[in-house]
Amino acid sequence: MSATTTYRVTGMTCGHCEGAVTEELSALDGVSSVKAVASTGLVTVISEAPLDDDAVRAAVDEAGYELAGRA
């Protein structure tokens, strides 16, 4: 069973931003797919199980952006 969660991320403005966020979130255990869209600020993550929000926040911070919360 997989979980799909959409997060709102602030600070993404371009494809490079999308790539940075995607790379960090893809490294989290259990993540199978990440789709970041700079124009909307939304990041959709598909994972084997619901992710810990703190882990997601840390990954987004590492990429240089801010997790605003779940969309």
C-alpha cells in the first residue's frame, strides 16, 4: 500500500529548484516518486507509508527551501 501526500513548499522558482527538492525528498526511505512544481509550490510525494513531517521538513530545508505544510 502506498501513500500520496502533497506538500506546500515556499521558495521554489524554477526547474533547478524543483530538481533540488526532488533529489532531497527522493533520498528519504520509502519514497518512490516525487513531483515538484515550482509554479504552484506544490510537491507530491508517493511513498510506501506516510512520511514523518519532520523528515520531510528536514529534507526540504536541506534543499534550501521551506516546508509550509501539507497542501
